[in-house]
Amino acid sequence: MQSRMFLIRSSLLVGLMLIVQSIEENIQSVQMSVMTGYRFSCTNTTCLPLTNTFASYIFKCQMACLAETQCQAASFNPSISNCQLFVNISNQIGNMVTDMNTITMITIAGTRVPSEPTTTTTASTTTTTPATVPKYTALLLSDSGGAVQNLISLLQSAGINSTYTSNNVRYYNGTPDAATFGVVIIVTGTSYGYNMSANGQQSILNAQQNNATSVVLTEWANVQFINDHWTTLRPLQLFTQSNSDSSNITMNLIIPNHPIWNNLSTSFTSTSIVTYNRGGSLINNGTILASCLQCGGGPGVAVRPSSIPATIGRIVQIAHAGHYTSGAANFNWANEINLSTMMINAVKWAANLI
């Protein structure tokens, strides 16, 4: 076991604070014991992570722990870019198991500067997105189908203003900058099989990873990934695809009381026929929010929360193909209240509006 000291100026650690206050010279630091090849076994609920977040490299995981004053340990898995933050691990340090894919870092008591608070406070923790990001705005990337207007109307009725141009899911080149929106919504419709420009993809990824802009994906995102399109956007993919089918679909909620299920039954079956993904598996630290009975064991809806500090946006991936119609599929956002409600809730949750 070795110890490492890392120091980070607060102005560099939480970039969103620069928007609302001047740069300060106080320093945050903590000393950590680093254990390579070990992780907590978590045999009881008190060992469950406080949060799971995406971290492209170990330093970001360390920064996340430093920013969370209650963090006593962090585990980083570079193979899936996953960072877990833990509290209440005093009884778990002697109960670790080998895992060559994990690096566990345990804070040393008394070394945190500023010191750990002795009372619970909520001061300065309510900000979830940088102040420059208007949460009620969406960049909608879709095809040229008339059904897109139905989705725009639904978003507008929910108080979300959409920026959309015909077939921009294919032609988006980074203008307007994705970082100026609270959420990016990608519904391919019939415009799958075409790549998006490198600048467009990079704008979306940069906004999600550095500016807390969230992303909502529907199918055929997985078809794009399978065909080696959207390669820059792969870190946003939460589950894969084996094949597809069309029918009515039944969604079953797995995480109780999640805001994406507001005003929805725990289990519902669509009244319209949709095309959907089958046989997908979770990747990139996605979590199944709802299963899909017809999806061959794959997720119906998967989510990934935002980071600590909140510079990385939330992600929602939905297994159905939206207003794509082929054969018997007839869904168009205006004829299906359940799936449309779920979509609006997904956008609002992603943008930290609910």
C-alpha cells in the first residue's frame, strides 16, 4: 500500500463556480492510500457506493472524491471508465477482494483540507449544472419526417424550447454548440445509416462531459454504433443491440419512484406498434430503469446519472425507435400517451428539471 498526496485549487476543481464567484486561492487536499487490484466486497447495504459516475481517467475519480466532503474512498475501473464514491467504509477496509480491473483509493482520516464538516450542510450543493446552461432548451437532432413536429409540440407543452432543422441528425456540424443547451435529444427516425460530422459528434461529447449537457438517445443509435458511425459518441451508449422487431411493447419499471415514470403505471403496454431493440447488454456504467418484455432480455430504458462535481451530464437511452415507421409500426408521438409521457419525463430528468 502506498500513499499519494494530490492538491487541487478549488478554481480548477469545480469549474462551474468560476461563473458565480471569483477565483480563490484556498487549496483543497486529501491524502489517500492507493490499493491497485482490490475492491470492496460490499456484502451489506452500508457498503454500497454513494454514487457511480463516468471518469475517463483516475485523476477525475480523485477529483470527484475530493469534491464530495463525505467521500471516504473511491474505486476506479479504467476498463469501463467507472468511478464509485463511498462513505461509511470503516468496517469494510479489512473486507476487500482482489479485482485486477479496479484501483481503490481510501482517504486517510484527518488529512482533508478543508477538514470534514462536523454538521450536515446543503450550502452550495444545489447547483447541478453550470449557470451558463439553460436547462429548458433542447437541441433536437432527428430526420425530416413530419412526426418530428409532434415531438416538438410535446416538448413545447412541457416548457422545453427545441432547436431543430430538417434532417439535422445527419448534417449537424457542431453549430449551434451543444454546450449551449440543457439537453441533446437524438431520434434518428429514418436517417440511420448516415454518419454525423466529426465536429458535430465532438460538440455533443464535449458538452456532455464538460458542461453538464445531458443526452437522450433512442434507436437507431445502436445501429449507428454497429455500423461504425458515431464513433466519437460511443461513451454515451448505455446498452448494445442484437437485433430488432416491431410490435406493441410492455415496459416494466425496475427502479421504484423514478421521475422518468411520473404519471405512468409501473407496467404499461403501448397502444401503438413500435420498432425496438432486442437482446441488448448494459455498457458504460448504464443502469436499467425499466425492462421491456419484448426486448429479448435487453433493457427498455437505461440511465446514467450526472457526476460529482456536476460537470458530466445525465444520459437516457430508450430501446424503441421513436417515430420510425416501417411495416406495421405506426407510432408518431401523438398517438401514444404512455411512450410520449415517458419521453418528456426522460428529457426533463436528463436536464435536471425533475
